[in-house]
Amino acid sequence: IHTNETFNLENDDDFEKIKVKAKDTETNAEKEATFVITIGKKQTDEVTNVSVSPTGAVTFTNSSNSDGYLISVDGVNYTPVIAGDTTTTYNYLTEITSAKGTRKVYIKSTNSDSGNYKESDPVTVDVTVYSLSVNVNNDDYGTVSPSSINVISGATYSASDNVITLSDGRQITTTKKNEAEYTTTFTGWSSESETISQD
């Protein structure tokens, strides 16, 4: 018995059916058989060397078979991220500091060839976020805005005149108020530079 032809492929998401027709060259008798071959999509590789800076920059080494990424805090509401050349950096400050406490950042690898690839399992990294509070010693004579701001552990700040500038670029500003017959003068901050971390 010799096998002539015939491969009719019926594609599905998870398998292919291959029909094979065999013919006996002496009797011309034919038989047909269908084989089901399970073909799973290849999973993209996970990213490596994930780090999160105090300024909210998430950096990682790209996986070898992906061309895009998804990033999330706490594994919900993933955001697409465009891949860099060999490493990718994404500013995720706003999302990470939207709440204080331990924030878990999730990163998945993706491939635009979705017919052959599925996204990777997530790689996670924990980020500690603190609430920084700033107060005036007498609110009759001035205000500070914002009076509370969430910052990533390891962030620094420096003060110049009436403005505190965080290492992530955000600022805290005081505004003085003059009372009748009095002129208010801003004298300074109790701490003019510091690294923010747990006591």
C-alpha cells in the first residue's frame, strides 16, 4: 500500500485535523483516515531583570520571542507597553502611587502573532508606597498643597524657597496668607532634603 497525497487541514484554535487517503496500487482500493493533531500555541517567554525606580520607572529585559508587553498593578486593568530594543522602560508612577502600601506590579509578554503565540505568565515585583504628609505650623498664615502625597520608597526631595521638589518631578508648594496689619514671611522647612523610607 502506498500513500498518495492528500492532506486536508481543518484548523481550529487548539488542533488540526489531517485527512490521509491511502490507495492500494494493485487493487485501487482506497481508505481514508483522519488524524487529530493537537497544536498548542507557544507561550511567549517571561521578561527578566525587572526593577522599579523611586521615580516610578519600570524597567525590564525584553523576552526573546515577544514584541509587546502588558503592565498592571495588582493584576487588573492591563496597559499595553511598546517594546524597546533590548530593554523596555515605562513610566508607571501615577498608577503605582494611586494607593499606599505594598503595590504588586505585573508584567506579561505578548506577541502580535496571536495565531501562534499566547501571552506569558506574569512576572511580578513588589513596590512599597508611603504617604508623605506636609503641614504648616499655623494655617492662619499659610497653606501647603498638596498636604499629602504618595511616594515610592527611596524617593528623595529637596526644598528651595517655598517649594519642595520630589525626585519624581512632582512638587509641594506653600502659599502664605497676610493678615490685617501683618505681613507673613515664609521662613523655611523643618527638613530641606531627605530620602523617604520606613523609619
